[in-house]
Amino acid sequence: MQSITLRQLRDTRQVKAWLKAGVHIEVRERNVVLGDLVPRTPPNPSAVEWPDFAARLKAIYGDRVIPAVADLLEDRENSRY
């Protein structure tokens, strides 16, 4: 648990970094605790179900290989810049 003074609260970058990291912060004035800053609990990241992107890609393009890098290099050779 971190503790900061009211004057140090002006440094919002540090406070935001601590809160994003999940640190509980005590706000003090002359060694008397005035209050607490408690980070919100993040939503459960495992609750998100992602689609199968590889299956989508295969359904759209099949087994074709798209030589994007080769095309890009060829375009760069043919351009003036």
C-alpha cells in the first residue's frame, strides 16, 4: 500500500500508474490518514470469447498465399521515392 500527501496528489501520472497497477493508496495530511484511493477491479478478461480468426481467414481465402511483402517491395522499387 502506497501513501501520498495532498500535495503529491497533483502528480496525476504517478497516481494513475499506481491505480492501473492495482495499488491501494492512502491519502495523508501530517501523518493522519484522510482517505483511501482504491482501484476498481478490472472486468474479468477470461469472460471475453474471441472468434476463431484462423477459421475465418481460411473460409475467406482458402489455402491461397498472398505475397503482400513481395508486392510491397516491388511497388517500392518501381516508385520514384
